[in-house]
Amino acid sequence: MRKSRLSLLVVATVIATILVAGCTSSNQSSPQIASTNTSTSSTTASTTATSSSSAVKASVTPSPSASASPSQAASPTPTASPTSTPQSVATSISGDPTTFLSNPTITRNSPVSWLFAIEPPGSPPPSIPASTVTAKIDNKVIGQVTTFSGGTDNVKVVFTSAQTNSLTAGSPHTLTVSFAGYGKYQPSVGTFQITVQ
């Protein structure tokens, strides 16, 4: 009887030991599963957080501020177009008294030359280009006009023998010396009477 009790006790002890060992083993495996679940959860959370962060970074595009926008350059001020010098100085034409007498008489078939002054004379006198002065007799261009270098206001009008020969003797003729104007000097006309003999 005592032997059977002892056997039962031994068997009960072994079973209790097995049960205790099984519970301990079962408890030790649970933390591993929990740890795995926790690791998976943290990985998923980390991935989700990274994805969310990327999404936020991708969706946020910086917009330029008002101060960053380039300012428009000021439009250039238009410059005034150049204008020609106004012809403000009045002029007149007179015969030079040393060469041109009032109402002169000339001889047909003889050359003649006269000096005319474009007035007012400057100080120094203006240089008059020859191209601005013409001479006419009876409204017909005749004679050659030359100018002098050195800033003189005088012009020389020369008539050749052939030109004086074309004029009718015994009647007055009208000599016109015209200045077309130059620079600040206004145009002018001088009219004179000549007689051919």
C-alpha cells in the first residue's frame, strides 16, 4: 500500500514538473511572438511614417514669395530727336563798293567780276558755301559763283565774255544774287540793275 502511494506521488511529481515546464516554455514563446508582432508593428509604423513623410515632401512645393519675383526694369526715358538749327539770323546781300558800283554799265563781249557780301558779317564772318549762292540775269542762271577761304562772307560772281555777249545792248537788265541760307543764317536775295553797252 505504501509502495503504491509512493508511485502515485512520483507520477504526480513528474506530471507536475512536466506541466510547470510546459507553462514556462509556453510563456517564453509568447514574448517572442509578442516581440515579433511589436517589431512588425513598428516596421509598419516606420514605413507608414516614412511614406507619409515622403508624400508630404513630394506634395509640398515652395511657392515664390512676392519679394522673390523679379521687379520690372524701368522703361528708358525717350530721348528727344535731334532738330536742325533754326535759321535765326537775317541776312541781306549788297554789292562790294570797290568792285560793284550802283547800276553799273558793262561792255558786251567783255568778262566782268563783282564781289557781293552776305550780311550781316559775323565776327569772324561766316563761311558761305558756293553752292548756296546763285546769280541770274533776267531770271536766267548765268555766271559762276566762287567763295573765299578763311571765313569770309564775300562771294565772287564772274561773267565770261560769252555770257555778256548774250545780253542785249542798250537796255537795262536785272541781276539777281540769291543766298539759299546756311546754318543759322536765313536766305536772302539781292536785286540790282545793270546796263549793257
